[in-house]
Amino acid sequence: MSGLRETKAVLFDLDGVFYEGATLIAGGARVLNQLAEKGVPHCFITNTTTRSRRELAKKLLALGLPANESQIITAPVATASYLRSQGYRRCRLVVNESVREDFTGIPLSSTEPDCLVIGDIGPVWDYALLNDLFQQVMGGADIVAMHKNRFWKTEAGLQLDIGGFVTALEYVTGVAATVVGKPSTAFFELALQLLGQAKEGAVVVGDDIENDIGAAQQAGIAGVLVKTGKYRSDIAARSAVKPAAVIDSVAGLPALFW
């Protein structure tokens, strides 16, 4: 744990670390202010695919969290960047309507896509949609998943996430999805580029033992696990991932650094 006192940058997950649904987790604003006072750069990395980056920034400010849009790296924004780099000509967005603004300029086609972009669409998932996507992948379309989270935590409790649907498509088609958000190493590297920091001395703070902490370690970054959000002690105990530290909530982070 002593190595955390050399922390030079912090990459925060959002959902489950600073809030659960519309409920703020105590202490987050104070931690962000302390980091700013100490001159420690930080940003927010999130697999959230139900809000655009602009909407997410507004939510953080409404909750009293000091943040701006330029500090937020979302899976949709990273996915749009990936699509542009690959030169796809016809993308089908299987996404929440609110995040479509993050895909401005991406060429779209729902009938003859060369790429399926999968995000959270909640109860819209059904057999007909999955079968349609299956047919398009069998016809040659690639699968690009914003993430493969298994579940997430809302005020109503744990909820099924898109990982199950992405995995189902992979299984029936034999085509592996490209995952752009966490746990992709490239996602963490994008955050470090934003901060102008190296992975040495960086710390990821998250509530997911695998997709936050394990993925950070795969990228060569230390991970601090919080016992809020989707954290479950039994899941953490079964995991082979060993965080640099485990804290009750984000409010306990400064004690690790100073």
C-alpha cells in the first residue's frame, strides 16, 4: 500500500463510486477537491452507455461533484473514436437514443451494416432483435461492444448488463467482439493520454473487481477497490485479482495517499 503514496494521477470509475442512480455516495466531492488542491490530475472513465458525455457532465455538476466534460471518457466517445480509426462505412447503432450525439459524423445503416455497435438499450432486447443482429453478423458485420459488463447497480438493485447479449452473439456466430470500453487496455491508455501521465504512478478507483481493478492491473496500473456500487464481498473473495487497497468508499481514498 505504501506505493500509493507516490500516486501521480487518478482514474475514477463513476457509477458505484460517486453515485448509485441518483443517490450521491458521501465524500466524493471532498476527495475531488483535495486532489485539485494537491495538484493531482484526475479524470473519470466510465462504461456508462445510457447518457451522452454532455449529459453525464451535467449530472455530475447537479450532484455537486466538481467536474467538466473534458475530464470524462465514456465508452461511447471511445467507441466513436475507434470506429473513425477503422474506417467503417456503414454502422448500425444498437444504443440508447441519448448517446447518439456522441456518434455524430459516423456513417450509419441499419439494413446493410459492416459493423454492429452495441450499448445498453435496456428492455428493448428481445429475440427478434438478437436474431436480426445474428443474421447481420453472419452476413459479415463486425461486432463492436462498448463493454461487456455482466451487471450493474441501480437504486432498484443489481441489473443485467449488455455483456450477456454480446456473449450470446459471439457464441452463436463464432465472431469475437471488439470491446472498446473497460476492460480494454486501450481505454485506460486513452485516459492517461488525456492526463498526460504515464501508467507508473497512476491509480484506478472502481467498484468492479474484474473490469475496473483487474483490467487496470492488466494495463500496468494499480487499482483501489471500493465497497460500494456493485461490490460484493463473495465475488471479490473468489477473484484472483488482488487490489492495491480496498476501502469502504471513495471517501477513504485520501488516507491512502497522504
